[in-house]
Amino acid sequence: MVRQADVQQLLDRQAIADVLQRYSRTLDWLDDAGQAGCFWLDAPIDYGFFTGSAADFIPVVMAIERASQRRWHFLSAPSIAFHAPNRASVECYGFATGIRCQQDGTWSGGLYGGRYLDEFARRDGEWRIAARRYIMDWKLPLENQPGNDPDPALPLPVLQIIASGHPDYRVM
């Protein structure tokens, strides 16, 4: 027999995973409002270079993302431990990259690996990040990256997102 509490926990797990996926997408597409919707604005945030509230963090992180002509965030499936019906500890691993055109015309950036140590809270039926600590585990330079023009040897399109409101972005 299926218990209602088990079904609710599955729904809650998916809601939390959706917030983490939205976090990555809204950074990559430069969606400020979408990024703000991932956090409770009073959430304490610690990235090392920034310690403060989510309300103060969001403009800082979005400015960092806007400094790259291309960015990409990927998060692992989260580990989730519920402590109460409205509270959960969540941990996931992540890769992030930022590529920008250098003064000499070459394209380069970095690839970063780390982990997100989050506390989630459900308020008025909605799950969001209620506290976050980010730990960077490693970093690799990415030199000689493709520019904006497709490589004739492998003519794949290159997506450049330099401002909010890109025509390919879909709010989900």
C-alpha cells in the first residue's frame, strides 16, 4: 500500500531538484528574476568571495555571469535528507564554466568543480534555497576556445548570451 507521506516526499524531492535545475538555467540565460526565485531572499549565502543574504548575492552573481560571453552550469542529482515536512538538507556537485573574449581576440576561461551544501525550506507550499555554502574543489583553465563563428571543420552553432532576454530562452 502506498502511503501518502511517501508520495509527498517524492513530490518534494522533485520540487527541490527542479529548483536546482532552474538555478543553473537562470544563471546561464541571465534571467535575474528566475535566479531570485530559487532562493528565499533572507537566505544566508557563503561562496567565500561573498558572504551575505541571497538578496545581496543575486546582483553580484549575475554581474559575474554577465562578464562571460558564454557560461554553462551543470549540477549532479541531489542528495536530499528531510528533517521535517518543510526542511531538507541538500548536497550536489557542480561543474561551471565561463568563457570570454580576451583583449588579443582569443577565447578562454575556466572550468570549475565544486559542491553546493544547501538547506531548503518550504514556505507557503514552495521549496527554495534557505541557506547555501559553496565549496570549490578544483579549477582548470580552458584556453583556445572557439569564438562566435562556427568552425568550418565542425560547423556547429555557437550560442552567445551577453544580455537577458535572449530569443532562444524559454521561461519554464
